[in-house]
Amino acid sequence: MRNSVFALSLVTLALAASCATAHERGDIVLRAGAVVVDPHEDSEDIRLAGAGKLPGTKATLDSDVQLGLNYLYMLTDHVGIEYLAATPFTHEVKAKGLPGDLNGRLGDFKQLPPTVSLVYYPFSPHATIQPYVGVGLNYTYIFETKLGKAAEGKGFSGLDMQDSIGLAAQVGVDYMLTDTLMLNAQVRYIDIESKATTYLNDSKVTVDVDVNPWVYMVALGYKF
């Protein structure tokens, strides 16, 4: 009898815990963790005023890791709206394929990639594991562009990068540790296009770059 009561109690607790893990309409979820922006840039040929495009040249960007923040509000039991924010990312800009010693680091810039997405959770709202997909709009704000000392010594001056607006898509999963605490992992692709401008011995140098980064995030979340 005691075994039966104990087993029934375990089942009841399990069911209660399962119900407590629900992502439901009106829930607010805050997540914080490490986020990586990994550019997969596709650069056009660098253009030099008076000479046109220089075949075989291109610009490259490196990746960076920062603190990422997610804010999620559930509109229904399956659909939510999410906002991605982060501390500023810093990327290094390099030139390749230029003649002589003009290649290498040009400088760096900072950027913020705020992204608003509509996300869909296909599983039961009571499931402990909650995978989701999302699509949204990104605005990449670029600031504090700075030309490197080595580039200045080669005759370059000034550096400017244009902001970008583009679409974003993502997949992710929440794993509920308790009724309010969760682990989150997500991957998103963002369409970012920018134009870099500098000057070489007073001649204008420009290059169009499709940055198109993959963004990876692992976070701890709390549901209110």
C-alpha cells in the first residue's frame, strides 16, 4: 500500500512539474549569456577612385564574443515576440589582394545588432523541451570606426562603415530546469550589408561587403 501511495505521489509530482514548465500566453522570459557574431563576409572587389575595381582584392572581418540579452513575450501559447540585444561587438577590418604592403589591418569598428523576431513554439506548452523557430528584422548600428596606426603609416586616412537593415532567421531551444529557470541555445542568420570607405593618399577607396553573420548564443533564462 505504501509503495502504491509513494508511486502515485511521484506521478502527481511529475505531472505538476510538467505543467509548471509551460510556455503560456502572457509569459515574459529574460535570457542572458554569451553570444558570438561570426561574419561570413562576401566582399566585392575594392574600388580605387580613378582606377575602378581592383580584381582579386577584398575586405575581411573577424568574429567577436559579447554578452547577449533576449527579451521574450508570449503572445499566445505558441507564438511570441523576441528582442535580441547585446553589449557592443568589435570587429577588425582587413584588406587583401592590394599591391605592395597595403594589405593587412585597416582598422576596427563597433556595432550593435538589435533584432526583433516573431518566434513559434510548435510543441505542447507543457513540454519541458521547447524548440522554436523565428523570423525578424535586424538593424545593425555601426559606430566608433577607427583606422589603425599601421594603415595610417601606409598612406590611408579615415574609415567609415554604413549601418544596415536586413532580415534575420533563427532556430533555438529552451530546456526547462524548473518552472521558471531554463537553459537556452540559439543560432540565427542575419542579412547585413555595409559599405566601407577610406582614403589612400587622398584617393577614395570603397568596398561593398555582405557581412551575413551566423550568430550563436548560449544563455540562462528566467520566466516571469
